[in-house]
Amino acid sequence: MAKHGGWAGKVLRVDLSTGKISTEDTLEKYRDYLGGTGIGYKVIWDEVQAGVKSFDPANKIVYGVGPLAGTGAPCNGRTAITTLWPTCWPKALVASGHMGGQFAAELKYAGYDAIIIEGRADRPVWLSVWDEKVEIKDARQLWGQGIRRTTIEINQQMGPEASVAAIGQAGENLAPMSVVMNSYSHSAGGVGGVMGSKNLKAIGVRGTGSVRIAGNKEEWEKLIKLHLSLLGANNQHVVPSNPQPWAEHYNAGSRWMASAGRRWGAANPSIDTGACEPHNLNRIAYRTNNAAYFLGDKAWQHTVRGNGCTACPIRCHTMLKVPAVSAKYGIPELGQNTCVGLLFGRAFFKSFPDGPKGQTAIEACMVGMYLADDLGVWDNYGQLQRDFQALYYNGIFKRKVAEKEFNSYSWNKYEQGDPTFLFELLPRIANKEGELATALGLGTGHLLERWGIPEQEWLENHDLLYWKLGHPKHHSNEDAGQCGVIINTQYNRDAQCHSHSNFTRNGLPIEVQKRLAAELWGSPDAVDAVAAFTPMNAHKAKMAKWSLLRKELHDCLSLCNWMGPWVASPLKEREYRGDDSIESLLYSLATGDKKSRQELDTIAERIFLLHRALTIRDMGAKDMRTKHDTIPDWVFTDPKDKAAFSKGTIRMDKEDIKLAMDMFYEEMAWDKETGSPTKATYRRLGLGTVADELAKRGLLP
Amino acid sequence: MERQEEVRANILNIIRDRSESGRLISAEEILTELKRRGLLTSEEIKPKTHLETALKQALQENRDVKEILAPNGVCYYYSVRRLSETYAGILVLKSENPLWLIAEVVRENSKRYPRPVPVAGFMESPFDLTLEAILECLRVMGEDKEYQDIAQTITSVGKTFLYSSRHLDPDYASMLAEWLDVGQADNP
Amino acid sequence: MTGGLIIAFSASGAKAAKEGPVIIMDQAEGLVIADPTKCVGCRRCELACTEFNDGKASPTIARIKISRNLNFGVNGIPTGQRGGGAWGNGLVIQDICNQCPHPVPCANACPNDAIVVRPPTNARVVDSKRCSGCKMCRRACPWEMMSFDSGTNKATKCFLCDGSPKCVEACPSGALTYAAWRDLTGKIPPRVAPTAIVAPEKAQTCNECHKK
């Protein structure tokens, strides 16, 4: 048994080139990096040289979970997968993908905090991890199969409890726009091709062990109940979507969809989601229905139930039963996913004969999930579909693709919103058939380069939501003004940060948000009402730093940043406060390593700094401010040409954003001119050797 | 004295039970219920006065119990443990004419959050208005001086939202409506 | 195991010859009943069971069993969409201890009389002091509800948390209810055919009461 609670205690290392399988002591080697992306960045920093490309055998993949994975801490189901990112353009830089499901917990029960995959197998293999028994198995029979068939066959060997993370044809064929997927519908984008490049079809994990809680079990139970009491619905929306007797507030944009009369209509017999008064912890699972949130009222009649990750009471995946699709499209009547995964098929189409929330839209979702989640195609937070619409309707496909190939697609079906079009498109992306599909499978940056389209066109287009490095924005100025902009400059793919947007979208009135903001970031001016933004101030920079560090902390502890942090709650008696210390309380009790909120945030800062150092090293540039932390032109425009800071626009002001970046760098104690962390900052956070390495390369400011 | 305490305890009970079911209760209804329970019956000379005193005391002593005055002059009672002030506000407005209900809800939302309100929301619980009734209200509002601040904006997918121009200007309202209806789901 | 007095045989029911084996006669007072249509597959019940009772997260020893049915239903891995679980029709069957009436298969199979009745619920519980870790009980339960904790080297089973089951409290969809005991042994299909044998001394006790 590990000395500490929480951690499993071992990291598994598998060299596919040599077949060597070994383990390392988690705490001895990675203690300062907690787990998850922390272990990922550390391994890439120490072991993967600058200049390595995503699909080189020298690239590594780190499947990392943290001390809270597998415990009863709510929302701990995510596995962070860190590697050199294949869709990062013009060159691969470090990034991470995050999958939910049962994989993270199963890995812990098997006795591991992370799996490091290195090298390249000389033939297709899959990895079997069954407690301490780890084997590299022949996958030649699985190669060419979809994710579902692969999973079933591995489960036949490992038993029904095993969690299988597999790639589909897209990953095998080294399409950068590909995923790894476990538990039917839980994927991590971008990673599929990297696994494919290593000839690694899947990882099956079966764990029969346990995760020890170091602290007193009664205290743990109390803490879990506290945390549960602070939960809202998905994305930590803390008010219901319509007025309900118990609720002081409501918000039509809330994902808290439960209400009397809204039923899981495909459950047998159907179930009324009813009132989910926040103190009733036995009804949390009914609050969220993301199918109804995204697809409208029609989705209720098709809802079988909510589904989701281990230990998470928020069931953000919705299981849908649409009997009509079986005869119409020849696909199973059941499907499930959430968010952009749910909308995968629908999002390609501009319109449907019966409107954006009609039956055809739902059917497009069903077809999309059926295909994409089996072929393992990634959509890069919807950029694939936004690009597709733009490339088609602007006539670019027609210009770039040979006539014969272009005409082989049923464009009339596409324009009419006929979901059968997806059967023509998605398999071709996965199999890299033809120019059009192959280019789409590269990701935006590489596609634009291949077709000689200047990135600038994308940077200027307000509708495409493209940000930089081949990736879109993810909760930027539309959600939190300058704070969102800052966050979107920091990563090498879409930012995936929800710390800020979960707060600004929580549904509470602006006066309440401002009161909470004052307590958290020192002033009510840290937040603005949506589209009523005010000029930059230091508190917004504090909020940005806090948001980034909490995201990184969650990715290391295995808490879901799509749900956390929990600084607002649905509880009126707490004046809607959450608890800013919940992460450190959980960490301390689970591991027995007592750390305050500030101490844990400092560790998160170290990990975030290592990500920054890796980006600097691999770009070979220290002038991050102009070379990396860039902001697309559309951010500074408005469709109605409204001025920045006027009400009704999310337009930002160029000079003000310069100030925002200044203030952020200052808050991080980085060099303002270059946006590079200073030697002193690296030292303060325990990364002195990292600073030395960067100094050798002339990469310190 | 004991009798009075019993009455007070029953009053609290009646109010809280009613709130539990998501509804308000008037003094008259409380009195009827008390009588049904065999309290404040014939031997009491002035049951109404008695009830008023008891209610006043209940309000003072129990912070969860609230009184709300409906536009028709009737006072309703509820417990915030089970029924929020916001919801109570909607219920009393609902007892009045729907014009006032829609206008006040729209104004409150425009001022407080701030945000416009989807018209379709008034067809759902607790408003439960028919589309015809809502459209008729909006038509009448257009002609009534008192409601000139209630304005409409339509999103890119054709959903109508209402807002009060006292608190939101048109561009801001249309942007927020778009954000609620399309933007948030397109930026998940 | 949790603390509390363990009573090997109660005044009213348990039948024991002098120095003879323990035979459970008392019926349990309560049991957990489950509604599969409401189960959302989060496994919080399994985790509450083991974290709050044993101080560790360990679905393997959980006394309510979800994981094994979660993906493909009780019949294992289906070949199509006809099975249960997340890969089938969506239904997750929660496996629960029936708190069997006499004869109690797990208790009767125990060579150490380590499975006993404990008030106030009269749950059938493992007396860990007597349990030798031989796993005979696991071969006796047709519903595979006996768990084995390799950390303590003891068997463990549902003891109803002495009347307020943690799993019921933890369920975020209200799919579990703690209810008055009723006999479900004939209603819930067995998962396996038991292979345990009743020891000769116990068999003798059976025959004493059930004379032909």
C-alpha cells in the first residue's frame, strides 16, 4: 500500500519499440507535479527533445490521472493525455486531451497513476493492463476495426468491467483529427493519430484494487457531502432554466434543465425530472439533460437517462433512443454523448428542413455520433464543422478538389440537410480518401497551408471562431471579456478552460456575481455583465491567473474543469457562495498531505509554468508575446461595428488588450516585454533547472 | 393562552404546507382551514381580528414566513423555505391580469440580471399562458402608454425575446437574446 | 468492519446444538431495493459503501455491485444491441444482497460460522474475527454478492450499514430505497449456480429439524 492515500503509487512505462515494461514510484519522481498533465509535462520536458514531431517514435504519450481519480470526490472521471499535439500548426507543441468515462478510475484500481507510452511497435498491438500484469498484445486482428468492435473484443478477453481506450480508423491512418475513446462516448481529441503512429490500437485496463483515503473516513464523508451540496448542473450552472418554487433565480440559458413535466420520455416507464431542490442530494442526477439543452424540447421524449463518468452525479452525457433512425439510416436506435460530441453530425449542416431543433437535427446527431465515435474522428471543438461550412459555401472545396472527386459527394443532400450525407463524408475523413477528406483530417492550420489559404482570412472571420495555431477559441471574450482573451492566448490548442465561464454563466444576477467576485479576486470589477464589458483592471488579471491555475490543478488532481471550480453554489443560505478551498480540502484528506489552498495553487502554478517552458523550448522563441500569445483580428471587430465597451458587443479594444496582457504577465511575475517567465519566477516555483536549461538556449528574457 | 399558541402553530403549519406545494395562501383561506380544523370556531367573537393578530405574530417570530401584497389588495402568505420570493412575486402577478405579469417579469429580468426573456417561457410553468393570450397581451401592450417600455427582439433562429427599454437598449438586448438562444449553445 | 456487537445467534431464532454450528433463522428487518430505470451508472453507491465504511475506494469489495453490469448488463458482453448496460439498452441492474431467509446460503457454507445475524436490522454480516478468508461463502451465493477484501484477507458482505445504508444515501438519482425486508430470493435470477457444499455437521443440524 502506498505511503500516501489518493495516489496509486506507481507509474507504468511501456516502450513499444523494445517491448520493455517497467514501473516508477509516483511520489519519488513526480510528487512535485501531482499527476495528470503535471506528470505529462514533466515527462515531455525531461525525455522528449525539442524538434520531435507528433508522429515520431521519439514522441511520448502520457495518460495521467491524479490522486482524486477513482475516489468518491465528485467529478473525478477525467484522464489527461499529454503529448506533442498533431493539429498544432505550424509545428507540434505540447498539449493535452481529456477524456471522461471509467478509464481514470480503473487505472487507479489497477495500481497506476499514469501510463507513459514510448517508441513504436513494429506491428499493431494493444496494451493489456490487468492489475500488476501488463502485456503487449497482438492487435493485427483489431486493426482496421472501429472503436466499438475493438472495445467489445478486448472486453471479451478482459471481462466486462475492463475500461478500453481505443482508436478507430482515423487514428490508425494518422489523421491528426482523431480521438481515443473509452466507455462508449468519452473521447480525448487529437491523440488518436499519435497512438496510431505507435501502432497502438488500444489500452485495456482492469483494476481490482483500491484507492486509500488517508484521512478520517467520517471527515471524508462530511467533505464529500459538502462538495455535493455545492454542485449545480453541468458547467456549474447554479440556477434552474425556468422559475421553480424553491428557486430565487432562474436563467433560460442554464443547463439545469429539470422541471416538473420534463420527462425522461424513453425510460420505461418514463421519469419526471421534477423539482430538484438543491438540498436534495438524491436528485442531482436529474438536473442536467444536455440533449434537451442543445437539441430542444423534442429531445426529452427520446431521453433514456443521463450517463457520464465514474463518481460524477452530474450526468452530462445524455442517452437518447430514436427508433426512427434504425430503419432510416440503418444505425442503432440508441446513442449518447455531450456537447460538441452530441452535435458532431448536426454541426456540419447550415440548415434542416424542419429547423435547427427539429427531428432531422436530432437524427443528424444520431448519425454523427454513430459514425464519428466509431471511426474516431475529432472535431476540434466544432472547428471541423465551421471550416466545412465555410469551405463549401465559399466555393473553396470546388476550387481545391478535382472535379470528379468533388462531384462524388452528394452536395444536394448536404444543402438540404440530409443526414445521410455524413455516411459519405466521415468514413472518408477517417480513411483519408481523396483530397477533400484528407485535408479536413489534418486540422485547420495544416489544411489552410496545404490549400494555400492565408491564415489571415480565418483570423479575420468573426463566425469561424478561429484563434491560432490551428485551433479555435474556447470561452474567450464572449464569456469573460479580457479574462477570456488572456486565457485563450496561453495554450497550444483550444484553451479548454472553464474556470471563468462556469462562473460568468452560472445564472446568478450580476450584482451577486460581483459580490462573489469581490471576495475571490479583490474587487467586484473583476467581472462584467456579458456584452457590457469595461476596461481592463488588475482584478481581471487575477481572475485570469486563478482560472488558468485551477484548470491546471484540476487536470492534475483529476477533477473536471468542465464542472469546477465550485466558487458559486445553488445555496441561498450561503448567499450563493461555493468554496474556493474545496480542491485543497479534498486533496489533503485523500492523500494525507495537508496543503492549503494557496500551497496547492502554487503547485498548480509550477505545473502551468512548466507548460510555458515547454512551449518556449519547443518553439525556440522567447518572444511569446508576439509569437505565441496572439489574438485573432475578429476579437477587435463587431458585426454592427459597435465600439468596444459599448453595451451589446463583445468587441475588445487593442490598446486595452495590450494593457490586459501587461497586467497578466505582471500577475504571473513574467517579463512584460516578451511574455516569458523570468529566472526568478522559475526559481520561486522550484523550476531552477528548467530555467538553467532555457538559459543555455538563450530562451530566458 | 394555550389555545392561541395552538392557533399560531396551526397557522405556520398551514402556510408552510401550502408553500410546499408551490402555492400561496390568503388570510381567508387560512381562516377556512383553521375552522375546518376546529379552531377559531363559533365561540370566538372576532375570528378575523384574532387571525390578524396571530398572523402578525407569526411573521415576527418566524423569519421564513413572508407576506406579499397582490395588486388586487389581497395579502398572501408563504414560507421562503419552500417557496422563493421570486416565485411568490410571479404567483401574485399571475393572479392579476397577464399584461402586468409579463411586463413586470420582463422589467425585473432586464434590470436585475440583466437579460431579455423568451416569449415562449411564458407558456411554461408557472406562467402557463397560451400563445394566443401572450400575443394578445403584446398587441394590447403596444397600444397602452403604460407598457411602452416593453420591446421585442428576434434572434437569428427566429425566437422572440422581450425586454424593457428602461433597462436595456435595443442593441444590448438583441445581443443578449442571441447569446441566450444561440451563442451559449454554439460556444459550449 | 464497522464496530458494534456481533451476535452469533439471537434468542428467538438461531438454532444451535451445544457447541454445534450456527444456523440463521431470523429474518432480516430491511433490505435495499433498486430501480434500474433510474440508475445513471455513476457508481457513487459502490464508492460510498467502501469509502465511508472501509476508508478506501474499492468497487471490488463494494457490497452493492454496479461495475460488473455497467457496460454490457448482467449477461456479459452482447454481440449486438440486445444486451443491457451502457452498450445495450441503457439499463444498469444494481446487484444487491437479498439478506436471504433461512437457509442462508453464505452463512451455511461458512466453515467458521463467521456469517451471523446482527441487530437491529438482522442483516447477515461477516464476523471478521471468525472469517478465515477461505472464500467458501463466495461459492455459495447464487447472486455473487460475497466480496473478498484482499487488503484484510477477509470476506465482506452487505450489512445494511446498521439501518442507514450509505449507498441509498449516496444515490444521486434516488434509484435505491431502504425498505422493509421481503423475500426476493425467488424473484431475482441467480447469476451463477452455487458450488459450495454444506459441511457434514451443518447437514446434520438441518436433518435434526427437518426430520422426515
